[in-house]
Amino acid sequence: MTTDAVSSAALYPLLAFLSPAFPIGAYTYSHGLEQVIEEGEVTDAQGLKTWLEDVLRFGAGRSDIILTKETMLAASRGDEAAVRDLNDLGLALQPSRERHLETSAQGTAFIGAVVQAWRPEDDSPASRVFNNLTDLSSGSAPKSWPYPVAVGLTAAAWRLPTDATATGLLHAFSANIISAAVRAVPLGQTDGQRILAALEETIAEVTGEALGAGLDDLGTCSFLADIASMAHETKYSRLFRS
């Protein structure tokens, strides 16, 4: 995996965009983990680490980084049509209603927050694409955004390094799932931090592999996680929206 230098000017917005405080409601989603916990498949820290590693390597973790990277490339060359196509693809790839909600609600909220507080002001090709696609007065702006495409477009408009963005996105995703498990298993806060620390190598490997992949390599093989998200839709009571 290549490592680009991250300047303070890039680090500041990147930390803001991927912070738990960024208003996208990430804490309300468990990616189907709540169902897995109820079925007794994840009962402790080791079980959570194994489940999360599989989702990162074979599920949404890897595919989201490919979508983010491809969106950054398309936006950076000013290819608005390609970003629109990636937006549609990111929504179409979701395996269940709740996973569609998870990515679209967070992505759309992400774009809304950036427009209101962090709109890019330069005249780069990526900034022009961002401003065109978020101009609701045009009547042609997408009404729904998958989260990795929203992050990729914003990162390109802010000229953020691709590998730092990808690493940060997987770290934020993992931290959010761990936070859900701390509440739902339940796990101790220290166990949660041990898992996040132990995932460093996995996240680095997934990031490196996904950044070297293209759209032809998109695909997941995390059937149990996908089925869990489908089963979660019929739960009578739940802590999480997915």
C-alpha cells in the first residue's frame, strides 16, 4: 500500500468528516450485527473481531473502499457522469432494505452536512462536480447518496489523500460497529479498544488491496452478514436501524 503524506490542511477536514460527531447518525446502525448477536453467533470480543474481519475483507469494507476510490478518481478528472453512475451503483449493490437505508441515509446526511458547513470553495474539477451534483435548484442533483460515494466526492473536492481517506473510512466503520457491540453484546469499553487496535493490520491490508482494485473487482462474499441484515428487518424490537 502506498502512503501519501497528510498535511495539516488535509488532516483537519478528514478528521471532521470521519468523526463520530459528524451528523450522519452512524451510531444508529449495526450492519446486521444486532441480529447476529441475538442468534448467539457473536458473544464475546473474539467473536466480534472475527465477524468484523470477515466484513472488512469480504463484505462492505472492501467494496466501499473501491467505490470511494473510483469516485475520487472520477471527480478529480471532472467526470460528473461517472460520479452519477457510481452513485447509482453504490445504491444498487445493497443486499437488503436496511443496508440500503444504512448507506443512503448516512450518505445523504453526509452530503447535506458538507454543503451546509464544509462546502469546497476552490475551482478544481472535483469541486465543480461537487457543486453541480449538490445544487438542488438544478432539479437534476441526486436525491440519495450511498455513503462511500458521498465520502469519495467530498474527499476529492477537498483534495484529501486517497489512502488516508480509505484508511480513515474503514477505521470509522470498524469503530462504529465495535461501539454497537459494546452496547448490544455487551462488551467492555477496554475490549472494544483492544479489538480496534487488533484490526490495524487487517484495515491496512484491505485498504491496500481495494485501492489496487477496480470496478470489475467489485463484489462481496459475506452472505451470513447479508442474511442477518435481512432478518433484522422483521425484528419486533431493536436498538439499531440495521
